[in-house]
Amino acid sequence: MRKLAIFGSTGSVGEKVLEVVRIFPEDFLVKALGVRRNIDKVLEQAKEFSPKYVYVDEPPESISVSTENLGCEVLTGHEGIVKICNDEEIDTVVVAVDGFSGVFPTVEAIKGGKRVLTANKESIFMWGYEIMNLARENNLEVIPLDSEHNTIFNLVSRVGKENVERYIITASGGPFLNKPLQELEKITISEVMCHPNWKMGKIVTFNSATMFNKVLEVFEAHIFFGTSIEDIEVVIHPESRIHSMVLLKDGTVWTIYYRPDMIFPVASAMFYPRIPRLLDKSVKGESPVGNNIRFLEVDVSRFPLMSIVKDLQTSERKRRISLNVANEICISLFEDGTIRFNQIPWILMKVFYDFSPSRDVGISENLKNEMKEVELEVRNFILQFIQ
């Protein structure tokens, strides 16, 4: 039985992890639940799963629901993460949060000798070299939860990395794949959030619309699989049934097919290297019969951010940090009406190529304050640029 700590338990991926626990209670036990600030929902989860710990990153001044009768310890701060990740009763840490703060449970879990399952794109994008070096030093695997990288992880583990010629990451194209380009400046936030295939959190859904998620994912694949970015290709696959592919040296292409439901990659990561019998638990599979499967080249005029990809491998860490921070700033500026949707890619490219951050940010307990300073610098640069 695996004993889990789940950071981001109230998000879309975290809830899928808990769904797998419900389906396979004999295989998993929840020992810790962690959230940024959604205290009411995590306490509901605590009533169901009776964890040893509940972690709240940004606790309110007063917790509206009493924790006395839950039988768990409520933790906060960096010391709370360290305590959870060093608990000998926990063997697996799931990092299902978005944003830079996901680096803390990732790093502390590796230091604590835990198996890490991660969906935290930002920490891999910004500090991936450091994270993977730490994992190698501790002889630990970091297993990806996202469908694209989980697919490649499963394929490579079966065919062998030495037999892979090229890695192919699929992208749905988001909600605006076929929208006339001249109409993109009129896009609203509600339209952005209507992804045609997936139900995800705000930032991930937004990133899918701009394809910033594929910028992150290409670099993640470079980190996870130790391959050159030149050997990674992105293709548009509107149906979201094929979740990345590998071209082997014999000329064949291998892939994994399933309907767009995160329960499949999540369960795969949780059970690895075993294959879970989801079909025995009333989880429906899907036959490809009758489905129109398409693969399209990426139109850079529609998704200009993809032009950044070729320069990621030679980029300094501080430039990737600034780019990621700029993306979150652009989302907020779009939400409050300061910028148009079709301005976002050009702003991000301007930051990546022309902004010179004054600092490089390493992983430390002072990270949050340092990131606030970077955020202020980047925001000022963007506001000057758009005026």
C-alpha cells in the first residue's frame, strides 16, 4: 500500500488522485492533504480521508471550520512541507499545484527520499536541471502526471530511450484553433475558459488557449527525458485522444490512446510500474472506431509563442523565470481588461528576448520574497511596453 501526501488536493489533478484512491482503497492511503488557501474544501476532504496532516500554504486569519474533531494536524509554512516530506509513514508525494511554489514540496520530497509524482510545470520549467540532479543523487524517479509526459514516460520505459529517435508532443489547439485571426483581439475570459476537450484549472486552461503550455511542456520533456529540444516536435491533435508519441529508430511511431480524462495518466503514475485494472472499476475505456483522428502542423501565425521553443535549451534560468512570471501577469492584465488576448504572445516574446532581469532566483526559503521582486520588475517592464 502506498501512503500519499497530496499537495494541491483540491485542484483538478489532485481531485483525480483522490478519485483513484476511492476506486482502489486497498492500494492507497492518504496521509497528508495540502492546499494553497481553499481551507473549507480541504477540510471536507479530510473528513473523508482522515489524513495525518492538512497543510495550508496561505491560511486565513481564522479557520471557519473546526479542526479539533478531524484527528489531524494542521500545518503551514516551509516547515510544514518539510515535516510532511520527512514523515516516515509517507512514501509518495504528489505535487499537483500550479505556480512556482510547487518547487518546495518537490525538492523536500526528494530530500526526504520519497517517490514524486508531479504535474507542476512551472517548477520543472524554472528549476528542472536542479530538481533532476537532486533526484539522481538520491536515486529517485520523478514521474510526470500530465498526459503528454506520462505517455512518453510509459512508452520510453517499455521501448528503451536508446531506441527513440524523436519525441512528439500533441496539442489540442485550444478553443481558438479555427477562429479567424482577426477575431482574436475580441476574445473574452469566458471564451478562454471553454476548452473543447478538457476540464482544467484557470491557468492551465488559459495556457492551452495561447499554447504557452506547450512552451513549458517542450522544456519539461527536455528535462524529464534528457533529450535535446531539437529532437522534440509539437503537433496539433484537436481530438485529444493521442497523448504524445515517440518515433523509434526503426521508423515506427508508438503512442497511447484514451479519451480526455486525467484519471488515466494519474492512475498510471500512481501504480507505476503496474497497470491498474480501471475497467474492472467501472471506468469506461474508448474504442478509436468512429473517431476522426487528425494531426496538423502548428501554425506559428496563430500560435506565435511556439517560435520561442527553439531558444529554450540555451536560455538562462532567469529568462525562463521572467517568462513564466510574465505569463501570469498577462493573464491578470487580460482579466482586468488592460490588454487584449492577441497581445499576450507578443508581450511574452518581448519579455523573453528583451527583458534583462536583475537577479537569478535559486531555490531557497526566501524564494517567495525574491519572486515578488522579480514579479514587480517584470510587471513594470510590461506596463512600460504596452503604454
